[in-house]
Amino acid sequence: MVKIPVGVLGATGMVGQQYIALLAEHPWFEVRYVAASPRSAGKKYKDLMAGRWQLLQTFAPAVGDLIVEDANDLSRAIAAATAGRLAFVFSALEMEKDEIHALEDAYAGAGIPVISNASANRWTSDVPVLIAEVNPHHTDIIPIQQKARGWDRGFIVVKPNCSIQSYVTPVYALIKAGYEVKRLFVTTLEAVSGAGYPGVSSLDILDNVVPYIGGEEEKSELEPLKVLGSIAGGVIQNAAEPKITAHCNRVPVVNGHTACISLEFGAKKPAIEEVKQIWTNFSGLPQELDLPMAPKRPIILREEANRPQPRKDRDTDKAMAVTVGRIRPCNLFDIRFVGLSHNTIRGAAGGGILNAELLKAKGYLGS
Amino acid sequence: MVKIPVGVLGATGMVGQQYIALLAEHPWFEVRYVAASPRSAGKKYKDLMAGRWQLLQTFAPAVGDLIVEDANDLSRAIAAATAGRLAFVFSALEMEKDEIHALEDAYAGAGIPVISNASANRWTSDVPVLIAEVNPHHTDIIPIQQKARGWDRGFIVVKPNCSIQSYVTPVYALIKAGYEVKRLFVTTLEAVSGAGYPGVSSLDILDNVVPYIGGEEEKSELEPLKVLGSIAGGVIQNAAEPKITAHCNRVPVVNGHTACISLEFGAKKPAIEEVKQIWTNFSGLPQELDLPMAPKRPIILREEANRPQPRKDRDTDKAMAVTVGRIRPCNLFDIRFVGLSHNTIRGAAGGGILNAELLKAKGYLGS
Amino acid sequence: MVKIPVGVLGATGMVGQQYIALLAEHPWFEVRYVAASPRSAGKKYKDLMAGRWQLLQTFAPAVGDLIVEDANDLSRAIAAATAGRLAFVFSALEMEKDEIHALEDAYAGAGIPVISNASANRWTSDVPVLIAEVNPHHTDIIPIQQKARGWDRGFIVVKPNCSIQSYVTPVYALIKAGYEVKRLFVTTLEAVSGAGYPGVSSLDILDNVVPYIGGEEEKSELEPLKVLGSIAGGVIQNAAEPKITAHCNRVPVVNGHTACISLEFGAKKPAIEEVKQIWTNFSGLPQELDLPMAPKRPIILREEANRPQPRKDRDTDKAMAVTVGRIRPCNLFDIRFVGLSHNTIRGAAGGGILNAELLKAKGYLGS
Amino acid sequence: MVKIPVGVLGATGMVGQQYIALLAEHPWFEVRYVAASPRSAGKKYKDLMAGRWQLLQTFAPAVGDLIVEDANDLSRAIAAATAGRLAFVFSALEMEKDEIHALEDAYAGAGIPVISNASANRWTSDVPVLIAEVNPHHTDIIPIQQKARGWDRGFIVVKPNCSIQSYVTPVYALIKAGYEVKRLFVTTLEAVSGAGYPGVSSLDILDNVVPYIGGEEEKSELEPLKVLGSIAGGVIQNAAEPKITAHCNRVPVVNGHTACISLEFGAKKPAIEEVKQIWTNFSGLPQELDLPMAPKRPIILREEANRPQPRKDRDTDKAMAVTVGRIRPCNLFDIRFVGLSHNTIRGAAGGGILNAELLKAKGYLGS
């Protein structure tokens, strides 16, 4: 099979690097276009990355030899698309929100689908915020989006903030099983890689905790409502619940976001054992379609008293599974539990690739 | 002024060491008796501590020359008391709960007051669990306790678990100001020193979080109710509220427990600004009495968005102040905030010493 | 191909776990016998490991169902060998040195070859200390050892201390290329996993360095001389040089030992560029034989100014490669460089497995 | 006594903050002038520091109210000096080396003595690099410097790089005791605070070591020779020895540089016990003059096998003492030992203040 040529916008940043690394041996996609800021443009990717590459996994040699393009120069992308070297782009842009918004629009307008990791379009009403196991049906808004914008082949889909990945899939599994989830208390203990590179200063985090991450609590409270929402009137309507309050903390962990959650059901309340069953048995469309990046089981239940733990559980099943544990009654709500996911893989580049696989399987990225 | 001679039971452990260090220059008390397990007995304290001493502060030379006694051998303590070398003991015993319970009873029964850091007697109904700024009036149960047990001069007081120190004082300040506090969600991020030495293995905590500490959530939920309770019928009756649910985590921090709290008031709710005022202005009996170990202000309010932080705030005012910050509305309850206190000083040995100062000032330790 | 049934002595410890994990999908060997201390005996391995398993990789289900044997009960091993369930053992015993020495002798004497990770037999004169790429010819002493002891099929081989792995292979490559290496200054920065579990207390290593590891400097100075030695007179004669002085430090790193080395050549001195060539091109018998656990290249050269680094380089090529970098002139000796290897894989279980593969390929473990 | 008014150039950086904190209660000096980059100028120091202040100790209220000046605007400093608000400056400038060089010259030329922490003037031949206990006599070059430059009251003195503080004082003590020190192998394990703020990214140092610090090895090898040099021909002539080779590493430690040293004496070699005596008894001019910032003993000897350690020893005696330990024979040179000092206090701001105290005591800062 000939692989689909893909591009990575923001290819030199942390998430961009993670995309490049994860796509090194992808069965469907092949990175043939890399773009970054103007000052990176014109250099070979491997030359640019010498001393800046942060990951254990290396990139494919062919990617190392690519000349980095200026992400702002759309003509280069159009030329690549015309030449058959670019079918769609993963956006891991690190710019001002307004600029990213305009640029993602421009790519989509030029017929190049944008699968984005950025927050710029998360609250654009006709742009779906996808977690492939949770709301794959939100892709139905793509034709609506294209029609409304007058776009032909291009479109924009995004993925949510990494912090919500550790609890939204478990919450959705409960909803899918027929239980209303009314309210959530969430406290996150987030890894430093979530802030990019150089990101968090070592002087702020060694022997320390920082109980604040700018904008993170708002994202953690609101984005789940869009993910759990429904399409109506040509837009995605937010779900009315669960109502969420979040406390977000930065901790001295390299990768892996942990979340402590108290959850209140509606009138109908499952027993603890049933919750465990629901999570263990949960499966979504990516599993049904056997997508390459999909974990075998989206939610892994650990029965040990002291799990999940970021260093020991973050890499479970290609770092794409969400691990849950400590499921127990809550004194104030119904149940308490701990959720964990890898923030730069499941919560960023890996989640973006899974979204692309879903879109490909559904026919949105050409046949 | 001649200093009161005091003893430290469990003098070789982490909390025991912290007692010794903090008492090195104490204006009222002087360590003249140190006891530990039988295998430590008979050696000079300084010889025993070579290579085991964990703190920056050193011990007084005179303490180094003390011969360590067997804590189980009450006759030695009685002899010391008779000889005027022991007026009361700080208990930092690390044994089975039942053994500690029996031993603390025996010391008190022998006329030697016990100011304990251990959990063994926290749920003994006539033993007060003291935070000097919160429930100093609970010392009123001492004569009742003495009478019920047939004790003469001896008695037992304890202090609560270190994890509750970061939120109970702020909660009490609000109650004292006239606001009912109904419910609390608490997530703690606790330092490794809370587990003693060697305690937490480095393999469990480097680049990691452990979302479980055995027994800690139960203590964090229940002990505040006794601290906030009242004396009735010859025992301490628990307060009925706040109802608390706790998520306790171990994080890679040396000292300083952080707590993220959501708090629900009763019908009458203060504005955020009033909460800040209440905390800034809060003062207790230790401040009124100007006790040596008392912080000038029990609660320090930080206005920066990213404070309190353990490494930067734990040592505030002799490591005896509780620092609060991020006071903001909660989506589900009324307010959210972050509290922080030094777990082995304010939350352990320093709190115990402050309790002793309070008891001395009230006349319970002789005139 | 039917896999060779192997046993792991000390299967519940850190190195034992690493053996079990690395052998989970081994093409030649299959774990069918696990032994540990008497108090572990009689339980299923998976039950024993619930809550004690430290690694990301899991064990094979069949291993989980094995009943753990008492490592001291040789009759069980003999029965397993007779029944065709045990061809040889990996020894990761954690007991007193004398006990291990006696027990390894007993297994070998009973016809069960022992491939050991323990230090007990490292200075037994007819026991080879193997690094498969460096001294594979030292296996020639096995028949001599068997004859001297009156052993039939059994024998003992060991591997050196993990601390020397980061510099002995590079030093050997230079010697093999024709350069005398006269003197070495070595400073190690060693990971906490080297001390086993629970091993290093978090209170000793968070925000800290411990400039001392008991016995480590002696091992780091002397063991290389045996590895680089030769067989003569029925024993392994130590090499006369290099003369080594070692400073060993524990640092807050989970896995991966770093070493800073200054090296003095004999009269003939290679240029820096030639040193790089020698290391890049170095290959040994495991590579020639294409052994399953062998890294493609034993030494990986990084040209970046700030590499190797433990977190970024320890896992290179199945965590079996030694990474070197910062090769530069030394003001006092000839060259300086930094070496790094994964201490529990290349420096322990992985190195042991590679030794077993070498022995198998040479016919010492049956045809 | 009226305090001498001093200024801090670069008052907002890490070392600048440390100066401000350490001078908060200084008996001789009072900060009355703070300067930083143009974009900081015109604001109150306390407003600028809200959210940027990194230290536990706070600044004096009067300093908080100072208006920050533009360090480049010499006229402001001259006006302050004329007005009696500025007697000399501590330079903790963080600019390009050339700019610092020019600016320090300009201040000195304007009659304002400069006591610098920067590296810009360390190799200016008539500028002394002072460690107050080691080469206080190098202040004798000040009149020569003033005469050569045509300066009246102003002059420049600097202090060496923080990395050398852990071994130069011990080495000097041996030289002073009559032993030649010919060669040194030094491996440093340096704290992240040495790189300033934000400095080292947490992604580079959590669970990691970086075996490279730009320019640090050259400083560690060469600066000791100037400190140990002598004044001749109107310049400071470097000492000819010891010849040093350095390996510099960054480790996950907040404060405190550790150094592992092997040392070769000349023909005359002291016994280990004598080395210990020399270090324990060593005292310098700051001790003789009883300068406020001087540690009681410049070198503290620890006899425990595993000391010094940064977290446990860095704060010894106002964080101004150098702690040594593990003194033992070396296989290649004569002795091995471990040295440790606090890099931002003894190795930076505290060392600078001690230099100022020395200069004041010697009359160089006015009577």
C-alpha cells in the first residue's frame, strides 16, 4: 500500500517531535512535509534537530533529509499538495492563538485538512473536539463545516487539552452504560512535558509542586462538555453536564498526567463492581475498526491499592491507554478514583494520529 | 529561669530527631531524657546518631552526651522524674499502635504527662487532639481524664495527623468568624518525610506520584471532626461537620504537605475578599500568649497566582505558619483554595512543642 | 524450535524481575522455574508479585502461574532438571555472599549451570567474569573449572558490577585496536535502581547527591582487571593495567549509570578522531554471532556537546548499547570522555542473558 | 553606626536577589540603590519582584520601595553617589560579557567601586579574583589598578566561578601548610541554581544528568591559577600549578555544588590524618578580622562515610563554609576527597559580600 503523505506544522516543538517520532513506522501515513517558524525554514530537519531533539525514539532518515518549510507560507504547502506530497497536516503550531486560528483556516481553505493539537479552534462551534473512542460521530459535522465555509476538501478537527484525557474516557464509558454523571471534582497532578520545552524551569519544580497552570482549570472544566456534546443546528452543542471543578497542579514528573476524581451519578447509581466492569469492558470505534494507533482496550483497570502511577503506567499499550484505579466510595459524591494517561502521546500527538486514522477509515481523507 | 527538663520517647526516629533539633535552643524546655527501642538503650545519643541524623540543625552537645534509655523500661523514667530530670515526655514512638497506647498510659499513670505525636490515642474519647490555635479549650478535659483514670499528675494529649494541618486551621478560622462549613473536598500532595526514614523508596517516587498512603485518607477525613468537637459528658464529642472526602497522594517533595480544597459553606456565605480578611486577621491563644513556638500569624495569605509552593513556603515563620493562596470561587461548592504546611515541624514536632507551651502556660505542667 | 527451559534464582528481587521481563519473549529461552527465599516458596509467582512488581514490561502469563520454589532447596531444582523443566539458572540471589557462593556451587555441582549476576564468585579464580563483547574467550576456562571441581555438566560464570559497564567496553575497544591503556580516572553518577528495592531512601536522594556507595569503588577499580585478564595456569590472571581510581556517587536518576573518565594511553596515542572511529566501528563476538540480546553496535557515539544523558540514552538498542560522548583532550592524561549504560539491563539482567546466549552458541548449554 | 549605602546591579536576577536577601540584616551595609535592565527601570523593586522572587528569605521593606534604576544609565548612579546614597556596587549583571566589562569600567571610572560576581573581568590582568580566605593580599593590586587606569576612588574586584569554591580553599590550605599541590582531577556535580532562572529546563534534568556546562570546565581549570597567583609587574601572575582537569556535570539538585577530587602532592606528602588536621585548623584573614559574613571555620570536616551531601551540608554556617569529607588515598594520585559549597551563597553573593567586608576592613571602601 502506498502511504498517505502527511505534513507536520510546528515540527520542531515538543508535540511536533512526538508526531514525527510516532509516525516513523506508521503503516498508513508517511511524513513528507515539515513546517515551522520562518527562522527554521530552508534547513534540513535533521540539522535543525541536532541538539534539540528531546525523545528517545528517533525520526525516520527520510524525514531528517526534508527541508523545513515556513508554516506561514501557504504557497509551499499548496505546491506540495499539488505535487502529491501532502494530503493533510497535523497542526502542532506554537504561536499566538489568533495566528494559529487564521493559519489553520487558510490551510483548510486551500483544500488541506487540518488535524490540530492546538487550542485555537477548540471553541469554534463547527469544529469537532475529538477523542476517537468518545465522540467519533462528531466527524459528521465536517460536511456542515465545509459547506458553511465554502471549503471543498479541507476541514479542521482538533483534539482536547491533555489534562482531560485521564477522566473523560472513563466518564463517557459510564454515560454510555446508561448512567448520568452529574458532577465531578478533579484534581490533576500534571507532568512537566505538558508545558513544552524549555517550559517549566527546574528551579520551579525540583523538590516542589506548583499549584497553578495558566488556563488549565478552565480547559479541564469546559472542554469535556463539548466532547460529550451533540450536533444540532449545524454546530456542536455542549452537553449540560457533568458540572466540573478542577484544581490543576504541576508536579516533578516527566510524562503522565494523574487525576484524582470524585464523581456524582444521577438517580441511578452503579455499584463499585459494576463501574469496574464497565471500564474493563469499554471499547470504542477505534477498537472496532482496529486502527493502528488504538490501544487494545481504551481503559485499563489496576486493582493494586497504589496504582495507577505515572512512571509505571503511562506507557501502557503504546502509551495510548487510560489507566484507572483506586475505585472506591466517596464520602460526598458517589465514587472516587484515580485516572492516568500519557500527556504527550495519548493526550497529544498519539491522540491526533488516532483521530487521523479514524478520519481516514471514515473516508474523510480520500479513499 | 531554670528550664523544665523534658524527655523524648522515640528520640532516634525522624520526628524524634525533629523534636531534639527544635528544642536545642528552647527558652522553656531542655531535653534531659531520651528513650528509644531496647537495642538503642545504653548508648550515647551522639554515638547512636552518627550517620543516622537527618537534619540540617544539629542537637545540643548536652543531648549528645545523654545515655539513651529503653522506652519500655518505665522504672528508668520514674527514676529520672524523681531525680528532677524529667517533668514530661514528648512521645514520638514508632511501635505497634497497641504497644504505644499501653506505654503512653503507663507513663501518664506514673505521673509523667505525655504530649504525643502518635496516632494511638487519637480516638481515645477523653484524650484531646490539639491544634493550639484551634481547640486550646480542649485541655479542659485533662482533669476529667485524670479523674476517670485515677491519675494524679500525669495525662495524655495528642496532636492530629500532619495531613490535616494545611486545611483545619483555615477552616476553623471561617467557623470562628461565624460561617458554617458543611463539606470539604481535599486532595493532598504529601512530602516523603511524612513516611519517616527510610520510608518511601526512591524507586517509588522519582519521576512519579503514588496516589495512595495507607490510612491517610481516613485520618484526613475524621480527625478534623474531633479537633473541631466539644467537650460533653466527660468526653470529646465529634463535630457533625464538615463532611470531608480526601484523596491523598505522595509526591517527590522532601518537606511540606500541599492541599487543594473545595469548601461549601452553610446558608451564609462570605465573599472571597472576606475570606481573605478572615484568614489574614486570624489569631489564636498561642499568639495571644506569645508562646515561643507560635508563628506571629497562624495563617499567611499569598496573593501570587502560583503560591503556596512547598519549597518556597514551608519554612515560613519557623515553619509553623500555614500558607494559603489561590482563593477563588468553586464551580460546585463555594470556594477553592490551596493550603500548605511543614509536615514534620508544624504538622509534627513543632506542633507538639507548641502544645506543650500551651499546657505550660495553662498550668498543666507545673508552675 | 523448542525453547530451552531456564530458571531464575532470586526471581522476586529487582534484577530477578528484570530477568523475568526480558525473557518474556526470548526466542531461545523460556522461564519455567522460579525460586526465591523460603518465605516466598509455595506461592504462585503472580500472587507474590501483586504490588511488588516494579517494571513497565509485564511477565509472561505462564510465568505468573509458576509456583515459586525455595532457592535453598536444591532437590526441587534437581527434580525440575530431571523432568526437563530446567536446563540452567540465572542467579540473581540476594543473600549473604557466603551463602550465595555455597548455593551457586551446589547448583553447578548438581549439573545445573549457573549464570550469575551476584558478586559472590567474581573473585573465584577459575570463574570467568564475562562481558560478552570483551572477553568471550574466557569461557575456555569452563572445562578447566569443571575438571578441577569434578563437575560434569554444571559450571559457574558471572558478570561484573554494573558500574564498570560504562567504561570497560570502550577501554577494551581501544586495547583491541592496539593501544595500551595505562591509567583511568573514573567518577560515576549512579542510578538508584542499582541499589535494588527498596534500596535508596527518597529522603537520601531527593534534591541531593550521596558521594558514597559501599564497596562500589573497589569493584569499579578491580573487576576490570579480571575482565581484561587472560587464562593461564588454570585460572584467570588479572591484567596488570589500566590502573584505576574511582569516585562513586549516587544521584537522583532512576536508571542509567553515567561515568566521567580521563584515560592515559601508553607511548602510542591515537588522535581523538581515531578514538571515535575505533568506538564507532567496534564489534564483538555477540554481533558476529547475531545473538538475540546483542546490540547492533556495542558502542554508540553521540556527537552532541551534552550527551550521553541517562534518561535520553539508557534505552538505546534494547538498553544494551553503551553510549559515549564528549571525547576531548585531557589536561593531565590523554583523553576525557563520558560513558553511559543501563545498569539493570546492560549492566545486570540483559548482560546475563547475553552471556547465556553466548554460552549457548558456543555449546556450553547443550546442543 | 551609620550603614554604608550600597547598590546592586542586576538586582532582579538570581544572584542579585541573593545579594538583596543576604544584605537584609547586614550590620555594615544597606541596600539603597538597585539597578537592572532598562525595561525594569522606573518600577518599585517590590512590584517588579512580585511573582519573580525565588528565595525563602524576603527583602527588607525599604528595599521593596526602591525605584529600580537602569543599570546602563551611569548618571543615575553618579547622582546617587553624590547624594550619599551609593558608596559602591555589587555587580550581578547578566548581559553580554563585553557590555559588562565596559559597564563595570564605567562605574569604577566614575568613582564607584565595583565588587563583581560576573566573569567579564576575571581575566583582566590587574583585577584581582578574590576568595577572602585564600588571597586577601591580592587587594594590594587595587592602587596599581587605580593608577594605571587613572581612577581615583573606583576600582574593580571580582570573585571566581562558583564551581571552584568547593576545592580551591582546601587546596590552598594544603599549600599554606607547606605542601606543593601539583595536579588535580576534579569532577563536579553542580546544582541547577548555578544556571540562573529560568536556567535549566525541568525536561533536561528530572531523572537525568547533563554531563556538560558550557565554559564551566575551562573556568574550573584556569581560575584557580589566578586566585593562587601573585602580584608581579603590576599584574596578577598566574600560579604555575596545580594543573587541573575538570569534568563538569549538572545534576537534579537545587543548591550546592559537589566536587570529587583526586590530588597529587609534590615530593613532600602529608599523611591523611595531617590533611584532616590542616583542614580542620585552617583559618584566614576573614576569621581573624571576624568579618560578619565569615564562617567560623572556612572548612568543615565531616567524618561520616557518606558526607558531604548538598541538601544536608550546603547551609552550614550561613552557607559560607566549605564542607569536605571522604578523605582517603588515591590509587593514582595521593589523596581523594569530596568538597561541597553553596553555589549561590558561598560561591556567589555571600562570597561577594565577604569580599566587600574584607575591602571595608582594609580601608578600600572609605573609612
